[in-house]
Amino acid sequence: MSAPRRGLRILRDRWDVPHAHGKTRADVEFGAGYASAEDRYVFMEQLRGTGRIAALDVPGIDPFALATSGRQFVPTEATEQRLDEQRTVIREAGPRGPQFLADAANYVAGSNPRSGGPTQPTSASPSVSSRRPPAR
């Protein structure tokens, strides 16, 4: 069992799958990010920049191919501006928009205590896309 902050416990079952138990929704989201970083920090770091490319749907660039190439993507100020615009769309989309952004921010905050490596912590502004997924 680990308790990365007050109000949160992370219990692992016999298969080592983490289960976050928190007093609040924010605690649980933080715990999910914390446990994910515990288990997959290197992978998450590799995908951090390419996640921004995926959220922007950059023409001619396959974010999965970029991620598996081992190359890093460093976002520009224009990239961050566009993502801010998308977060505004989500925030204004109704009551679930701000909750989604709060959940994502808490998840990212949970993953940041693991960032003791040579790279900067994950942005407090998660990569999100305001596009709706295609209908199935």
C-alpha cells in the first residue's frame, strides 16, 4: 500500500494492479496518475510530446510512428496556444467540460512526483482534443 498524499491510498491486488481509493474524486484521479507513473513512467515520458501531436491532428505526422521511433517532440508556443484554444472549447462545452479538465489536471499532478529524471515534469495542462471521436 502506498499513500502519496493525505486522503489517498493505493492498494495493489495479487496481480499488482493498482486501485486508488480517495476521499474525493480529485484524490482518485491523482492516485491514478501516480500509479500510472509508478508503473509506466518511461513510456509516459516518451508519449508526452507526441500526445500533443495526436491532440492537434497534425497533417502528415503519425504520432504513433514518432513515439515508437524514440525521437522526442518539443512543443512550440504555437502548439501550446492551439491546445489552450481546445481546452477553452472543452471548458465551455457544458458542465462536464470543466470536470474533465479538472480530472485530467489531477491525473497529471499525480504523475509529476515521479519526474525525477532529466526531463521536465509533465505539463499541468494536459493534451486534450476538442474533436469528437468518430461514430462507431
